[in-house]
Amino acid sequence: MKENLSERIQNMATSATLAMAAKARELRGEGKDIIGLSLGEPDFNIPDFIKDAAKQAIDENYSSYT
């Protein structure tokens, strides 16, 4: 399937965030203990106190950004 992307899109620089994530994966693959801080995707469960606070905020209709 031929990709139909504009020249501008084809010439975009690689995202620094994605490049960091790729490097972290590469180093993990080499057996190194890496803590990835690039994508914001934690590799652990959400702590209960955060879940409880989120549920309480929803129940109290606290849904504004400001």
C-alpha cells in the first residue's frame, strides 16, 4: 500500500519523546535497569489513595481545570 503523505509530513523530525522511549526500550533489551520518564506511562498500578481521590473528585463534581 502506497503512503500518501505530504512532503512536509515526510520531512518532520523525530519526536524527542519517542526517541527517548525507543532508547529506553533498547537499553532494557540489553538488560539494563532503566526508569523511563519520557512517555508518562507508568509501569505500576495506580496507588489506592490516588484512585480514592479521583473518585471523590468525580462524586463531588470537581471537574474543572482552573
